Amino acid sequence: QPQWVEVSGGAAVSIFGSNFEDTPDLKCIFSDDLSGSTNRVRAEYLSSVEVTCKSPPTNSTDLALAVTTNGVDVSLNSLQLEVVDRPLIASVQPPHGYVNDQILVEILGYGFVDSGTSCCRFGDSTEVNATWITNHSVYCVMPPNWSSSTGIVNVLYSNDGHNFESLA
């Protein structure tokens, strides 16, 4: 999980299997079948059935993901990950609202993924879940009583709940 990663990398990817061992050589191997390139990144051991790692930046459209515990032997089954563009926010509707109101905000742009982990952040507030409409549109509910010294709040969006993008 997830079944996709962004081209910018940094997505936390959980791999479920069996017989994982907490060794210094525990690595995730991301392979681009088209270019033949591979990228080995350190994996974090969570249990004998789960490891996690961060996806590397890539220009590929698809990656295969495998695991090694000793640096030599590689898992027999690899996972296929789709690589998606970073989201781009083009506009936010409505462009204004009242501080004490809860506001339904539509974010328009490109690269929005129906991920189940997508969310919005308004200024320094905590994240709120995003509702995916299309790859060009998502909805978020801006909570009431947000604060800003300028009266302007920055709207941010994330496909994965970790990497946030703001209005372009």
C-alpha cells in the first residue's frame, strides 16, 4: 500500500509478506522495467510480516517493488506501482469566506488521485479528508475558526497525506 507513488518520491510504502528479518541489509528495491534502472532504499522493519520504505524520485510511469533482507536474495513476488504526477492546484472556489463559517471548498487543478488518503490543509490547521471528484477536482470542508494574521489562508492538498502542494 499504496498502489501508486508520486514522481517526487517520499511516499511511505508498506509491504506485507512473510519471513522479513530485521537486518542491516533490509532494503526495498524499486525497478523501472523500461530503463532497467534500480534504486535500493533502506527499509524499516515493522514485523516479520511487514516492512515499510520511502519511494525514490523517478521519471518512470511504473515501478516494480521487491524486498531483500540480505542484499543478495530478492523476494519472488514484486509489487507493481503506478507513478503519478504531483498534484497541481490551479484555483480554489470560493475564493473567500467568513472566519466563523465551515466552508465547502472545491480545489481545481490536475493530478488528484482517488487514494483514500488524500487530504487538505488550511493554513497551519490539521488535515481534513478530501473527497475526490475527478483527477481535476476535489472537495474539502474548511473548518470554522481558522486563524491568520493577514486574513488570508493558504490552501494545501495532498494525495498521500504527507506531501502537500499549494496554489500554483
